[in-house]
Amino acid sequence: GDGDDTSSGSSSRSNSSSRSSSPQSRSGARSSSSRRSSPRSPNLDLAVLLRPQGGAAGSAQEIWDHVQRYDSRLLGCGESSVSAALEAARQGDAALAAYLAARCFKDAEAAGADGAAALAASDVRALDFLWSAIDPVVVEVPCGA
């Protein structure tokens, strides 16, 4: 009993003292933690990974991990589907393709579905393109054969 009262009292004191500490000391403690602890929002961090002002975009793995860890989103990006991810890949935008695939996976999991199954969905546009690229074959069957 006495140990519980002491620990709860000291914990409330430490909580109030941490709230009254300076921004410098709080930010110093946060700097050793994960990327999310940066002053920017996870959505802004994601935007910087995808479209940095200088240099190359983040790797597909970095983008995937960021979306999975922080549930970050690009506002106004449109649909996050396999078709959209494949279209971005067709256009050579690997960073956007990685984001859309990660978002598709994450959204499926959040809805209670299997994220991997969502990524395995057929891409109707690719199938249509494949079949339209094949010339029709005309086979003549001789009469009376």
C-alpha cells in the first residue's frame, strides 16, 4: 500500500515537472527516438521522402516503412490501389509507386482485409493492354474436312 502511494505521488510530480521543462530539454530527449519525433508531421516527412527539394527520393523500403509505421498519407494523392501503384511504376515514378502500394496494403489491413491479397489483385488495365497488343489470329478450316 505505502509503496503504491509513494510511486503514484512521485509519478505525478515527474509528469508535472516534465510538462514544465523547457522545449530544449524535451526536444533533446526526443532526438534520440525515431524519425517521427522530428518537429515535422509524419505526412510532411513522407512528402520529403517522395519529393525532396534536392537529391533523390527515398528508397522504396524507406517509403514503405514510413507508411506502415506512421500511417502517413499524401493529401490529394488520389486513390491508393494496385492499379494506381502500377501506373506510377509504368511512368517511372518508383517513389510514388512504393507509396501507393504501401498505402493500399495499410488501408486493406485497417479494413480487416489481408494487405497482401489487396496487392495481389489483378490489374485490369495491364490485362487489357496485353490482349490488345496481340494481333488476332485467323484460322481457316477447309470445308468438308
